[in-house]
Amino acid sequence: MILRAATVLGIGLFCFGFSRSIYLSVPILLIAGSSTVLLMASSNTILQTIIDDDKRGRIMSLFSMAFMGTAPFGALLSGNLATWIGAPNTFIVCGLVCLLSAWFFKRKLPGIATYVRPIYVSKGILSA
């Protein structure tokens, strides 16, 4: 689900960069925003299920800091990039970065699954 949501977000941002119509932009942003929510919820759920109960608070604080703490830097970087290349091109670049990140995540997914599957089996989430 994380891979699909990141891919849809990247495609949505990329397409939004080319859109010049409000009637096309609104559905694109609705899809991109929904995929962002799905991405956050999926990664949060997986993280909370693989972490031991006694460490969950610490890990979730780091997770929140990683998402919320880096958002101002991303906004600053995007704003500076938009000054140089324009807002539409910035959305295109951000979409491409999202797609590149999804591709990188896809390459690492088998290793992640190898690590997470035994945890899910031991907790009874997946069958052996």
C-alpha cells in the first residue's frame, strides 16, 4: 500500500504541474491528497505493529519528528525552487522525486518484508 500511495502521489504531483485548468487540477489534487493520507496512515500502522509495546512511544515520537520536523525544510526548499524554475515546474520535480523515492522503496521492499514477516507471524497478524 505504501508503494502504491507513493507512486500515485508522485504521478499526481507530476500531472498537477502540467495542469492549467481548475477542473482538472481539483481532481488531481484530491487524488494526490488522498494518497498522502494513505501513505501516512499505512506507514504509521506498519511501524506501530512491528515495534515492541515498551518502545512504541519513543519510536512514534521519532516518526512524528521525521515527518513534521522536516516539513518546514521541504517547504523552504520547494519555495526556493519555485522562485528559480516556477511553481508548475517545482510540482513536476517534486512528482519525479516522489516517483524516484517509490522506485527506491520498491527495490528495498523484499529486504523489509524479510524483516517484518517474522514479526507479523509471531504476533498472529500473518499465518506461518
